Amino acid sequence: MHVQILGRVRAWRDGTEIDLGRARQRGFLGLLALTVGQPWSRADLVDALWRDSPPATATNVIQGYVKHLRRLLEPDRVRRTPSVVIPAVGDGYALQLADGGVDLARFRGLVAAADEAVRAGELPLVTRLLGDALGCWQGPPLADVPVLADHPKVVRLLGERRTVLARYVDALLASGAAAEALPLLEEEACCHPFDEATQARLIRAHQLAGHRGKAFVVYESVRRRLAAELGVDPGPELAAAHAALLSRRNDAEGTVAVRRAAPVEGPRREAAGAEARPPAGAEVPAQLPPDLPVFVGRGNELGQLDDLLDCPAPRADAVTIAMITGAAGVGKTALAVRWAHRRADRFPDGQLFVDLRGFSPGGPAVTPAEAVRGFLDAFAVPQQRIPVSVQAQSALYRSLLSGRRVLVVLDNAAHAEQIRPLLPGSPGCLVLVTSRNRMPGLVAAEGAAPTVLDVLPAAEARKLLAGRIGPHRVAAEPQATDELITRCAGLPLALAIVAARAATHRDFSLGALAGELSAARTALDLFAGDDRATDVRAVFSCSHRTLDTAAARLFQLLGLHPGPDITPPAAAGLAAVPESRARRLLEDLARVNLVTEHLPGRFACHDLLRAYAVELAEAHERPAERSAATRRILDHYLHTAYRAAQMMDPHRDSVPAARERIEPGSSPEQLTDRDHAVAWVAAEQRVLLAAVRLAADTGFDAHAWRLAWCLTDFLDLRGHWQQQLTMQMCALEAAHRLNDPVGLAHTHRVLGRCCARLGQNADARRHFEAALALFHDVGDLVGQAHTHRNLTLLFNSLRHYPESLKHALLAFEMLRAADHRDGQARALNMLGEAYAHLGDQQRALTYCRRSLVLARRLGDRYCTANALDSLGFAYACLGRHRWAVDHYDQALELHRDGGDRYYEAETLTRLGDSHQALGGLPRARDAWHRALAILDDLGHDHAAAVRTRLRQ
């Protein structure tokens, strides 16, 4: 029996290939083969094969796969006897085959044999074994099961192959077979243009093969690419390769030494006797929150975490995952942050931290896409390199961490599915998770090591109080101290709030504070139970009652805010007070630990405290008051976002920003210029997205679709198209409830544009057609024209150029009839682009020049960039490529300034075509590589055409 997964999933029995059936059944067998001998639980198999939308019958389907595959693989098995090949293990299944029965096992066996040959100094044998190992690969792992293409185990396996390929190339170079290594390196360098180690190997290979001039061309190309795309200079490996070129070294001294390396997911930096270090110029994130000034106990738990650093993972290619679990308020985050600060020196390449808000009662949890995007920002990845899809962002994140030693702290996780896309591929990293959920699936499948956190013992709780309020007060009232500890149930959060109350009222006795707790009769439902000592709401209530009326009211109004955090200007609108007053009230709340200023000017509630605030708002604010406060905060965000949208694109048409009047007490923030507007939206992005959902959930549907409209351009230019799609679907539901044809028309048009960006062309056309009908019904000629412009772009992408021309003509005639000059400039360019595709270059030049003149007169940089690009395309069609290059270069500068990633890639592709026509192949390749990097990051279909150009 033999199973293949390094390529398409295939199986043979007695030399005859077996028909394994449909894709998911093949995928089921492929998953078992990925961890041959190790079981998968049914839940993890369902999660891998159906992702977020498993059918209700998924478990039954899995059982059907098992039954069918057992018949295929074990036709001679006696009915009702246990299976030998696919036995049931626990609540899941495993694949049991003899050694070598899976091609992955053969691949790893050959690599292990190569390790032995390295130690024996047998270079020819090393080369042969690594070449045979790579020969096991017939394509990407599980290539015919698309749903598994971005599964973490598959992604790690691809990284493993890259590492072996790098070792094989090093062996070829060391043995004098540079010519044999060149085709492999050129393909790898094409696929990974920013991998400096691969580019350095390519330079050395050209040098050793006697192609010194080509080596210099490769170096210059990658140097310019790094400067233009990442703003960095070449790292040590590239610099060393360049120095060898300059010194004309072409012997083995200029090659990479063949070294023993474990089969890991990506290339790992190695330094004799030294920890791994990030490349020169790389951003080293340090995101850990401040450590608590008072931290007691937890010695056993800290020791367990320390042991994970000193004991290797069960497999060499496994990432170490530590998980701290326990009840809310027990101090999971405090323990994680304390340990992370103590061991930060063991992770020289950085520390990442994100609060996943898995159990936050207000606002949505952080999605894996949002968390990964934050991590990419922490590494200062340029916007144009950040892809649109969750899968592509996760792949880029894992690539960044490959070979580095990074600590990743994932705080307040809800479930394993929220964690898995955030796991690095590099075994040098350590992931520290905190959650109330014990996540047995993560323990079983990924080998996470759980640390269960309980309440503080009485002695440690006493030390905590003594550290916060002074040992003399604790020693003076031992019985009252014991009562406080008992009433707080040993929960660190509850003890901290009691300590804050005692510290701010030094004339109060601890006995009086204990009496307050004993007299309280309410408890947070989250901690409600038979044991009164676990009621935490009593603690919160005592702290809340110490506030003055204004601060207490602001705290309870925070329960109406969408979260995850709030600024003083927004709090001012929420509570209908001046901004300076709101800031002082927030500082009052922070002093008694009811909110935390986690960033300058940004205040957040712990999730238990937010739940308490929600209950207070419902109990003490009348429905009309809650509605008015919600309207005020939504007015604040809507009107500020509207101003920001107008500043970011003054040529964009407006829609009614809100109701005719702003709710009294709410005032938008004063934005000064475009940069201020962009910065405000970037800082408030998560709050604004949550506000759209809050508006829809609380009956403010007009706010929902209008706020979504305001965020359209910002999310579009930054490539947040999946986030845009989710938000606009919420807005569409709101507009439907309102039965507002204007809102429906605008939302359908934005959805069409978003779907077109994501390649969902049928959905895009459906939304555009709905928008056209609605704009026609309300008599909005300009809205119809803009929708026709969008349809022009859609049909261009589909290469339906007559249809594209038809919609461009309709758009221009409507905009001319409406005397809409901004729209006319953009429609003129689309007419020129359509004529260029249809072969009428003189008309194309005429319309594009008219567009360019009008756009420059209006100061429309977006339209100017597109007109320059279209002129370049028309000149290229006429064979006037030097003119084309000049126009493309001007367009590129404007695209980059405006942050328009997709059109930057399109212009780069065309620029490469013109350089090729002029005979400038290095410049052509450079432009195509840059375009490919953007399109791959965006997950766009046009990447395939650019990759074909490079291979040809």
C-alpha cells in the first residue's frame, strides 16, 4: 500500500491505483497521511474539510468516508473486524501504514539520511539524497483538494520543502554544480522575490557558473526592489554575496556551507553558538503590555511555562504552544504578561500581543484576519504588500516569522478556530494563549501544553493586598483582611478593585470595606452560583458607588458603547458633556480600575466590567435615555467619518451624512487635513466597524448604511475588501429594513465594487444591476452614471470590451447631462481605455488626454493617475514604448501616494511589457516582480498572467 500527498492525493494497492472518489474524501485521506500514525479528532477533521460552514451532517459524512476508504484500502478485511489501515482512535481516526507507505515519510527519511551524510562529510551522497527527497514532490501538497491549500499543516509542509530545496542548492554549489542549481534558483527567486537568502544564492550561482554580469543584474534588481517596496537596504546575506562579486571570488569560499538542518517549515538563520537574530533593518516588535507593579505567587505556573523553553517540542517541526486557562478574573493575562517580560530575552526577534476579545460582552471578537493584520503592521510591512484574503495574510505572517524567534501572546481567545490561523510556521517561536475555554482540540491536534489557573490561595491573596495598600494595614486587621479575601473568592481582579477602594480611602477601615461587601446582595451572572463568595458584582458595586454622579453615569453609559475602546471626544458625545470633562471622568474611572488607559488617550473596559456596565445601563437608564445616548455616539462617529471621507477624496460624491440635525450633546471631532483624517479613521477603524453593527442592532439603520458608506474608500485603498464586504452586507440589511431606495442604491453599488475587487464577478454584476434600477427609480442620474463606470471596470476585467465601451459612453453622457465635471473626467478616461482595448488608439489618446487635462484642472490625483496609465497603454499599443514608459512612471508615483495597490500592480505589469518591448529585460522583470508581489498579496487572479510573463 502506498499513499501520495506531495502533489495530488493518490493511492496504490499491489501496484494498481485506487479511485479515491471526490475531493473531500481524498482530502480526508490526505489529512490522515499528513500525520501518519497520529490521530485526528472528528471535530478537527470537520473543521479542516468544511472550515466555517460545515453541514449539520458533517460527522455522518466523515463516517461515510471512513467506511468507503476502508473498503477500498482493505478489500479482504473480514466484516465487523477492526480496521488495520484506518483504525478508530478515541473520537477520531488515524492512518497506519508500513514505513515508506506515505511519500511524505519517504521524503523525510531521505532528508534524515542526508543529515547523517553531512556528519560523515560525504558531499556527493548529501546531494543525491536531497535531490531524491525533492523528487518525491509532484506538486503542492494535496494539490487536488483546494479547501486544504491554506491549512496550517499544509503551509508548514511547503515551508519544509523550501528549507530542503535551499540545502540541496547549497550542496550543488559546494560541489561545483552551479549550472545545475541555476534553474531551481531562478524559479524559486521568481516565486519569492523578497527572500534575500534565495536571491543571494542566485547571485552566487551565477558567479560560480561564470555569469558575473548576470549576478550583478540580480543584485541591482533585488536592491532596488527592497528599497522601493520595503524601504530597506540589502541584509547581510545579500551584502556578502555582493562583496564576493566585487572581490571576484568564485571559489568555494563564496558559497554557502552545507549544514545539517532539521526539516522545518522555512529557512532558519543559524549562527554558531548564538541565538537567531532578525535581519539588519527589520522591525523588532515589542508589544507586551506593561507588567503589573504588584504580582504575587504563581510560582508553579511560571515554572511550567519555563519548562516549555527548556524542553523541546515533541517534533522538531512543531511550534511550542502554551495555554493558560481558567475562570474570568483569575489573572490569566497578568500571568502571561509577567512570564513574557521575564523571558523576553529568549525571543530576540520580538514579542507580539493581541487581545482577541473572545469573551468580551460588548462588541465582536477580534477575527484572525484583524489579528494577523495587526501583526503585519507590527513588523512594519508596507501596505502594498499586505494581501486581502485571510489565507494570504496568514501565509505572509508565517513567512515573516520563519526562522525567527518570536513570542506570540494571544490573549482572551474564544476557541481553537480563532487561534489556528495565528500559529507561526517556525519552530523557533513560542505561542502563549490565554482563554476561559480549555480547548481540548488545540491540545489534541496541535499539542498545546495547558496550564490551569485557579484562584489565589489565602496567603498569596494577603500578599497581593499588602503590596497594594501597605502591609501595616493588612497586619492591623487580620480578620477583616480574611473576610475581604473570602468575599473576593481569591480572584485577583476583585482583590485589585477592593485594594483601589482601600487605597483611595485611607481613612476607611478594612472592616468597613468588608462590611460593605457582606451587605451587597447582587452578583454578576457570569460568576453566579451557590457559593456567595464567588459573586464578583458585589465588588464592582462597591467600587461604582464611590464615584461621583457624573463618573458613575459615564461608566454605566460605557455599556452602550460598541467598543473595544473609547476616546475622550467620543465619551463626551456619549455622556453629553464637554470633552475636557469627559477626560477627567475617564481618569476618575481609571484610578479605581474600572477602565484602563491601554494607549494614550484610549480607554478600555475589562470584559467583566463591561458586562457590569451593560447591566447598570439597563437598570438605571430609561429606554429613551439609552436610545438618546446611542444616537449621540453614533452621530459622533458618523459625522466625523463623513468629514474624514470628504477630506480623503474631495472629488467623491456625497450622500446625506446623517439626519438633518445632530443629537444635542454630540459633536464631531475637528479634523484639520487629509493626513489627520486618515489617521483618525485608522485609529478608530475597529470601533467604526463595531458601530455599524451597533447601529443595525439598535434600530439606527440610517446610521448603519451611511457610516458604512463613509468607510468605503479607506477600506478599499487599504485592501480590506473582505472586511468591507461583511460591513456592507450589514448595511444592506439596514437599508432594506428602512425601505430606503437611496441607501439601497448606494450600498448595492459599493457591494458591487467590493465583489469585483474580490473576483466575485457574478455577484458584482448583480449588485450593479440592482443599483442601476434603484438609482433610476429615484431619478439620480449621477448615481446611474457612477454605476455604469463601475460596470465599465467590471467588463474590462472580463475582457468584454464592447460592453465596457457601451457603459463608458452611457456614463459620460449622463454625467455631461448632469454637468458633473469630476465624473466626466473619470468617464473620459474609461472611454479612452475602452477604445484602446478595441484597437482604436487615436480615439483612445484623444479621450485620455481630455481626461488628463480636466483631472489636473480639478486637482483629482486619482483620475490623473488612471489617465496617465491609460495614455501609456495606448502609446504601447501604437508601439511607442518610450512614451508609454514615461506615462507609466508618472502614474506609478501617484498610485503609490494614494495607496491604490491594485492599480499600482496593473501599471507595473504594463510598464514591464513596455520595457520588454524596448529590450530592457532586467527592467521588465523588476516591474513584473513588483506587480506579482502585490497581486499575490491581494490574492488576485491577475497574478497568474504576470507569473507566466516571468517564466517565459
